[in-house]
Amino acid sequence: MRVGIIGAGNIGRVHARAVLASADEGVSLAGLFDVDQGRAGTLAADLGTRAFASLGELHEAADGIVVASPNRTHAAYACEALAHGRHVLCEKPMAISLAEAAGMLRLSSGAAGVSCVGFNYRYLPVVREIRRRIEEEEIGRVLHVAVALRRSSAVTRGRFTWRDGPTERSTSGALGDLGVHLVDMLHFLFRSPVDTGSCRVGLQTRVATKEGHDVVVDDHAFVSGGLTDGPHFTLTASKSSAPEELGLAVTVTGSRGELVYHSRDGQLLQVRTGVDVEPVKLLGPARLPDPPGEVTGWGDSFLDQLQEWAGAVSGTRPEALAGFDDGHLAQRVLEDLLRRGERLG
């Protein structure tokens, strides 16, 4: 499969490196496109590939398209790729509104290609291990799950960008950018959607201005509620956390024990039953590097996702790949949560 990438930012670079690392799987990098042709040219030169001057040229050269551009462009780029008969991997969130996501889902359902959404956290070894242990009922009936993803980018990045303004309809805030990963993680772990009617949502903008512009999106979000056919949960997504809080944390409490993970522990999952604690190592050496401060295995999650997408194109049944139906479900939940959100001081 020849893969073309739309978007020459950081995530576009990560996807491109995953493609380049998959040559033995029959995947190749056709090239990339960005509306900023200078940025596209710089990244293409760095990766040893081609920067296309138009989308039409990219579609002509590629079998599959990765959409790694700003959120407000996802729907248009994905739909154009589908109209050209291409396979599509669209970054999360799928769109900036449920109406856009519904249109993408309708178009993909009549298309021959394989369409998926970039929920790469499904491929983290800890998420797969927790899912396996839940399904095997190792800790009994699950009573509660707490998930949190905390970063400090709202504090450390002083420039005002598209993520801080109104054009993305809040999908670029902490809840839309980070929390949507956690929403999908809950869906993936328990095969049950979030019951938004049961949820309480708090939203904060702790860094209120950048470069003299008002920041209109949340940089800290908290949700408590339940899954339709699953346990209660709490969810925290933050871009304005203190250094000692940063990372991914998951705690699953069951009737016979507990699964506890924090990314500062690397690839160790703590399995607690009674007073006994068993540390379980999850992963060997990384194939792709993780950026500083990222969750261990983050780089490899893009590689595994890319290879499962390519496998699905060739007819292999995927195990974790998130389809456009999963993206549409996450979009519905996200839109409901943002609407219910109470602004906190």
C-alpha cells in the first residue's frame, strides 16, 4: 500500500515515520501534502520523500491517505480521499461536529476502502493488557475505572495557535484533544458507550491568554459518569498540570482486585489482589522512539496502528483498529460532554 499524508506538522511526521518503518510489511510512503508548501518541502526533504503541490497529485500517487491536519479540515480531506476511492486513516477527533462525523460515516459506508480513526492509544501495551485481564475477569466484576491524561502544553507553549481559538469548536481543548482518547479507551476496554446523561462535566481554562489573545478552549477537564452497560468512571484530561502530575494513569477497581498503571512507571502494570501486588512488565525494546515526556510505547502505537490498517486493506481482520463508526461514537460523546460542561473558575 502506498500511503500519502496530509499535514506536515508533528503528527504528520510521526505517521510518516511509522510508514517508513513498515517497508517489510509492503507499505511505502508516496509523499505528503500541506497547504504550507514550505513546511511540506522541509519535512519531505528530511524524510527522503516527495512534497506534492496539490491534493490531486497526492491522491494519484497513493492508495491510502492519512489525514493529519488541523481538526477543522478533517472532514473535507477525508471525504475527498474517499471520493477518490482511497483508504483513509483520519486523525482524532474525527471532525469538529457530530454532523460532519455523520457525513463522513455515511460516505465511508458506501466506499470500497478501509476507513479508520487514529485512536492510537488502543495499541499501547498497557491498554491491551488491561483489556485482556478485564475480559478474563481476573479482578472480578469491574466496579469503577479512573483514567487520566495530564500534560503541561498549555503552560509551556506560549504561542497562540489554531488550537486556542474558536475555529475548532473546542475539539482542540483538553477534553477534545486528550479526553477523546480516554473516551475511546473506555469504549475499547468495556465495549460499551459512555452514558452522557449520567455525566457531570467540569471545564477550566487555566491559561486564559496567549500573546494578547483570549484562549477560548478548556485546558483542564473532569468528567464523572457511567458506561451504558459498564462501570462508573472518572476521567481527567489536562494540558495545564504540574510536572509531578504528568502522564497517563489508569486504575481499574474490581470485586476481587485492582489494576493500577501510571506512565511514570514505564511499562509496569501493578496487579493488586488483597495485600499482594504483582508488577507485570509489558514490553521489550521500542521499535520507534517516544518523544520526551510521552507515554512509553507511544511511538510504537502508531506503527502497530498503521500496520493493522494496511492488514485490513489486504483482507486481514483487525483486532483493535477504530473504524469511522467508533470515531462517530466518540464524536457524539465529546459533543454531549462539551455541551454539558460547567465552566469552573
